[in-house]
Amino acid sequence: MSGEHESRFSEAKPARSSGSPKAWLWIAPWLIGFIVFMLIPSAMSLYYSFTDYSLLESPVGIGPANYVELWNDPLFWTAVWNTLAYAGASVTIGTLVALLVAILLEQHIRGCGVARAIIFLPTLVPLVASALAWAFMYNSEAGIINRALGAVGLPTPNWLGDARYAMTALVIMGFWNIGTAVVVYSAALRDVPRSLYEAADIDGAGRLARLWHVSLPAISPAILFNVMISIIWSLQVFGAPQIMTEGGPDHSTYVYQLYIYESAFRYGRMGYASAMAWVQLLATIGIAGLTLALSRRLVHYRAA
Amino acid sequence: MTITSRQLRVSRRAAIGTAGACALAWAAWPRAQRDLAGMPRGRKVLHYWEKWTGAEGAALQGVINTFNQSQEKLWVVRVPISDISSKAMVAIGGGDPPDLVGLFSYSVPLYAEAGAAMPLDSFPEHEWRGETDYLPNIWKLLTHEARPRAGVNTCYTLGLYYNRAHFREAGLDPDRPPRTIGELDAFADRLNAKDAQGAIRRAGFLPNLPAWWPYSWSAYFDGRLFDSATGRATADEAGNIKALEWIAATAARVGRAEASAFAQTFSRSIHSPQDPFISGRASMIVQGPWLANFIRLHNPSLDYGVTAVPIDDALPQPELPRGLLEADVIIIPRGCKNPEASWEFLRFMQRRETQEQLALAHCKGSPMREVSSEFLARHPSRFVGVFDAIARSTRADVLPPTRVWPQYADLLGGAFDSVWRGADPAATLAAVQARAQGLIERASSLRAARAERGGA
Amino acid sequence: MSLPSPSPPRRATHTSRQTALSDRVLLSGLLWLTAAVYLAPLLIMLTGSFRSADAVLDPGAGVLPRLDDAAQAVDNYREVWTSAAADFPTYIRNSLMVAMLSTIGLTLSSAAAAYAFARMRWRGRDALFVLVLATLMIPPTVIIAPQYLLFKHLGWIGTFAPLWVPAWFGSAFSIFLLRQFFLTIPRELDEAAAIDGCSSLGIFWRVILPVARPALVVVALLAFIGSWNDFAGPLIFINQPHMYTVSLGVYMYQSQHGQTPWNLALAASVIAVVPVLAVFLLAQKAIIEGVATQGLKE
């Protein structure tokens, strides 16, 4: 045994295992899961998108007819614009809010630990519960939002019942769920090397300058990460519009996923729904790619 | 120091691990299913998916209990399912159906065409006399292309409820409700009450409260949505346009934004003590027969009446009430384990006594042609006769028997919303017509394609 | 946006202590305002669940719970808990079981994959990692119906398997988080263990996992929350009411044919939130530690 030990010592084997087969063993669960639960269903879904499929009957091939119909379907475009509007507002303002809150939490004010926990709490709440609580808050007579607005003399819109305000109501509700983004930003802010701040202080930079010239560039990878996640998730928004407004009033909150769901399960058109889903997948990849490309100039990666 | 902290870590980990294991054990421990409690041994179990919960569900359970006790072979278990239309599609399509499914009548065409609902004329008849047992409009709903596909399970029409006390206050005769659309508008104007800011305090009549049947207004203008003879959608028919023009005029008169805001405050309150009609916030409302039950429950001293919904001023045969007759149905799904057993129970549900028992509990009218005098005498609503008259009226109609109805209905709902916001009724309906007709034609050509391949 | 370059020092315009105090007060106020805004919806949910159906819609009612509401609160919760329309005790049991099974599986399998990405070199590793991240972009609706058919073929419809088995194959988000964390673990620890005779499995189990405990707790907590709150999955895959999870149960309860009043709907929501809150509070300390030491350097 000692002989073996000695020989291993003298050979100085590298600590990393470099064998390919071993690595594939570790990856195997994820890879199998990917193939079985994602790749194959995606392929099936692609196949269905070229058929008419009501779930109750077997699929009938119809070529690209679904895609052509999508192009000419006014409700499809309504859903697209609604979802893009939601994503646009959510991502931009949401990122700003999360950043500001994270920066605020990093100012070492007493009780920021409690505040941090409170801000993270909404992430724990099931979507159904949030939707109910917020729908209640948006109730035009008894909800707290209108009561507060009315108390200070501001107009009290019919949030969920007025086509002009419903989408805004949903976007505002989205800002309640910035918990995970704040956590990511907090971690990133703490990782910024002091030396950078010290250099800025030497230059006489004030608070805001430090923020703009040091903190933000330093955490730009985290910002990119959160923005990407945010884009992907907001394009897939479904639960809140479905529970709170059912896509109304007057289709003002009719988001893309809602149309997919209704096509599949209410109208019995799984093929059409699959076509829509694939269009969304490709669009998401496109938008993500575009964001990555645009970010090249803005994101500073520090040496590890 | 390393040893102590590691020990601490281990002991905390052990504690959490044990707690987790206990939670898992408690969660996974097999427990008797609530719904199979009390079942005598040796019976075949039938699972019956139905949408009703609460009092309606309890009423159904009473009927099921009667069945279970009346024979020794079968035991029916009621499974309350929300969102039953989509669940049923997924379950039946996926080959894992229950033994009976309660759907809405508008699902019959789709299920019939897809072969997902077993045709009932392939079962032995016994006391079931199909066509002669039901009201003619009900029989229309249960059949598709001349084959019966479903049993009925309560039906309803809509009537106009009006608050007699409010009528008296406003100087209107409480025994003389509006009969025409013109009268409806005039009475509503007198009953409206707004507060200082212009918000509605009390609504005379609002067609968007509740907004559950946006497609139903055409019926009062003799507008038809579908031509069964040709199988075409007729959304842009004159009667339908007139109906939406009336909706537009009402919205403009009452105040679009105010009416929407008013309606939205009742979003979860329908049938509760805060219901707009029950709480006296709306003087007139179009609702089903069941509202009487809720009135008696929450506000028994409410002085109200019910009449047929007012119709357009210049229609032929104005003495015949108009309206849409809708029904809940039960189907035997394709692929269920024991269709004969399901049929036994379905036949029981189609007995006049059974349907009357349910209708009494649900406070609805009876779908059967013959009605026992007991039914009318014991009915919880004094006004059941009004709803019954509508159901029997030769001018009443049913929903378009086409498989694209859900999408067509949503298009019509969208049209209602657009017109409410000020869009032009004729143009809106023309667009709906084009799209609906397109959907119908698409569905027929696909059906032909399937038939060619010998599928479904 | 650029990093500052050296230049002659300038005198500060305020004394640092004065700046600190006035700024501090302002920032404190802002912080507490933010915390209050974020807490408000939960508070309102709680307060609403304590009131009667009439009182909950009363525009003049207060936001904070009152002591006199106690009896009504007990009534409401008892009504929801023992409701014939929804079996919340069973739903919680179901959710607990599914969430725990999912959490264990997700954490282990994601850690395994992350280990391979962080510590091993092989051809196609980086491309595969990009693929892992790309799977985040797949909208659930693309795959959920085919998944249903797949599960039907496997005979899993009617069981809980569709809800927790896929978790045992890892998730892109968790793999990403753990890989980033594993990269920050010094390789000397690996090498020391290898010298002592550990195989890669041994290194994984004895070195990486213990050191990565904070990150693992974060991943486990997120997995638990994700599973508990998952609503689309149970909506499609679970048909029988006695198998509903809490999320689905609340949804079904409030979307009944005969309208659930606000106070009961909110009470049901509170019931859905409480268990997750409890788990969170248990793990909170570990999370804060975990976040602080976790890096997102690329």
C-alpha cells in the first residue's frame, strides 16, 4: 500500500480528471433529462405546428397553414404587441428599480437586513396568491391603491376594468417580484474591489460619480445576467394576466402565452398553439442574442 | 475548534434531515381517499367528473346518493373539477378518461365530431324515449347530426329581474315591467342614480353586469348567429347589428368609463350579499333562475319581479318571449372502462324525477317536456314559469351547434367590448363574420380530410 | 462609463460626518418606505383574510389587522381549511411531498452537472454549457402538451411523477449558479484530496459539496419555492382533486363556478404562503451567507 502511495506522489497526477467518459457520466442526468423532457417534446411540438390537432382527434398534416394563419390573425398581433409592451416596461423599469433597491440596501443602514428579507418575501408567494392579493388591492372601490390615491386627490382609475390601465397595473405588480434580482445585485456589489472605490475617492468623486463610474461598470455582468433572465421570463408572462384580468378588458392584457393556452385547451387547436409556441421560442432566442450582442460594448468583465 | 464546529454542523444537519424525513413520511403516508369513504364492498366504481361545487354540487351529490342506494352493482363517485372543458379534452384525448363527464352543451358538436362522446343510440333504450322526453330545443342541444350524444343535466334561460321598490320610488308601476327595448332604456334612465363625482351609485340597467353572456343580446333582436341549414355563421345579420348598436347607445348614454368601473367593483360579488341586484345597487338585471335562491338567502325582504327580457320594438309575434336556451350535459367519454355501467347511471340522470330534483335544488327550470305540478308548486322561485315559458317558446333559440363555438363566442365577446368602447357595430361584426366563417370552413375541410384518411 | 484615472487630489466640500448624518436620515427613510411598500400587499392579504365578506369590501376599513377580527379570522380559516370545495390539508401534504422530492433531486443532479462543468475538461464542454443556458429560453407551452402525451405513454398520468421526476435531471438555473460557485472553490482542495486517494466522486462528496453548502442551500431553497409555487405543471398533469398541490388548490378554489368571496380567497392564499415562509426563515441565515460568498464573475 505504501508503495502505491509513493508512486502516486512521485507521478504528481493532475487533480482535475481529464477523461471524457467520466465527465459525460456526471452530465448524463442533465443530458438525458434534456433529451427526454425538452428535446423530444420540442420536436413533437414542432411537428404538431404543421398539423391540425384538437387533442381529441389524431393530428392531420396541413403544412405551414398555421403559420400563415398566424400572420393574418389580428389577435396574434395584439398578443405580440401586448407581450412586447409588458416585457419592455418590465425589464427596463424593473432593472432600474432592482438596482436602486440593491444600492439602497448596500448603504449599511441599520435594519437593512430586515428590509432585505422583506423585499425577498414576495418571491416566496405563489403566483395565485399574489394575483389575488393584487387584484384585491386594485379593486376600484375597496382596494387600497385607489383609496390612497383618492385620499390625496389623485384620479382613481378602474385599474383592472379599464383597457387603458390594466396593462399598467400588471407591470406595476411585476415590480413587487424583484427579490431575486436584488439578491444578485447585492452579491455583485459586495464583490466590487475596494481598491476601485479608493481610487475614485482619491479623484474626489462624489457619491453619484462613484456609482456611475465604479459600481455600475463593475457589476455590469450581473446586470446583463438579470436583464437576460428578465427578458426571457417577461416574454413568457402568463399567470397574472390569466388570473387577474383573463386577458381583458378588451384584450388589453391578452398576452402571448394566454393565446397559446386558449388555442390549445379552449378552442381545441393544439397545432395552432404549437406554431405560436415555436414562433415565441425563435423570437426569444433572437431577442436574447441581440441583447448579448448589444451588451458587448457595455459590459466589463474583470479578470477572475 | 474544527471538530466542534463540524459537530455542530452535523447535529444541525441531522436535525433538519430528521425533520425533513418526518415531513416526507407524513406527506407520503397513504391515506384513505375522502371520496371513497362509506362505499360498500363489491361495487363497481364509476368516476363522474362534474363542474359543480358548493350547494349545486351538494344537490348533485344528493341525487347520486339516491342512485347509489337504489341498486347494488355500481357506486358513482362525484369528482368536482374546475376548468372542466380543458381537463376533459386532455383526459379523453390522452386516453385516460373518467366514466362520465359533465360538460356544457356547446361542447357537444366538437365531441361528437371527434368521436369523443359515445353516441347514446347505440345503448339499449328501455325507458329512455329520447326525442319525446325532452323539450324540442333541449333535444337540439343533445344531438349532433341526428345522433344523440349527451344526456341533459339541468338547463336555463335568462330573464329580467327588476326591483319593484325602486320602481315605486321612481314613479313606475311595479306591476308593469318593460316589454320593449325602448321601454327598458326609458325605465333605466329614470332608475339611474349618480353621485356628485358622476360615478354611478345605482344602475337602472347595465348590459355588462354580469358580462357572462355577451353573445346573448342578439336573441332579443331576433338576430341569429348561425344558420343550421347551411352551416354558415351569420354574425353580420341585421338583428345582430341592431343589438350591438343598442349596446353602443347604452354605453354612450350611461357613461362608458363609469359603467365599466361600476361593473368591475362587483367582479367577485355576484350571487353574494354584495351582488349588484341583491344589494340594491342595480334596479334591473338579466340573470338566470337561480338568482331567486341567492335573493332568498341574502336578502329575503327584497321586493322584486321577473319577466321575459324586453325585445326590440318592431318584432313579429311580440307575445312570444325570446332568449337563448343553454344546458349542462353529461357524456360518456370514448375509452371509458365500462360504457354499459356509465349508461346505467346516465339513464337514471335522464329520468324526469331526477332532473326535477336537481332543477329544484339548483333553482332552474326543467329540461323535460312534461313537468309535474309538484315541481311548479315546490319550486324555490315564484317566477319559474317565466323561465319555463322562454324555454318552451318557439322563438327561443340555442347556441350555434358548431365545434368552433368557443372561439366564435370569444370573437363576439370581443365585439361587445369593442362596441362598448365606441367601435362601429357593423364593421366589427363584419370582421367577426369573416373570421368565424373562416374558422367554420377550415373545420369542415379538415373534417373531410380526416374522413378521407379514415381517421377519428 | 469608465474607470477613473489618477489626477491631483481635491479638497472635499463637506465634512464627512455632516454628510453622513443628513444622507443617513434620507436613506433610512427611503429604506423604510421601500420596505413598507413591499410588505403592504402581504399585510393586506392577511388583514383581508381576517374580515367578513362584507367588511373586506368596505372602503373605509383599516389596513392593519385588529384584535376584534380574531373571531372572524378563526371562522374564515376554519371555513377554508374544512371546506368541502377544497381539501387544503391534503393539498399541503401533496405539495410538501412533491417539493421535497423535487428539491433533493434538483440539488443533487444540478450539483453533479455543475461539478463536471466547473472541474472537468472535455471536448464540447463550453458548447454544452451554452446549450444548458439556452434551455432557459424554451417557453413552457412549447413542451407542456407533448410532455403530457409522453407521461401518458409512460403511465405517469394519475401519479405525482410528472411533477418531481424531471427535477432529478437538473435545471439550467441551478446548474449555472452552482457552476459559478464551484469555480470559486480553490483547486488546491481538490488536489489535496486527490493526493489522499480520492476519486472524482470522492472529491465531489467530501470537498466540493461541504464547501459549497451555502450555495447548495440557496439552490435547494429556490428549488423548493419553485416546486411549491408551480402551478402550470399541476394544472396540466394533475386531474384528480385529491392530488392537487396547494398552488393549484388555491387557483381552483378561487375560480369556482360560484364565486369565492375575497376574504376566503385571501385566506386560502395565506395558507399557501405560510409553509414556504417557514422554510425560508429556517434557511434565511444560510442564504445571506451564501449570497455574500457567491460570485458572479465571468
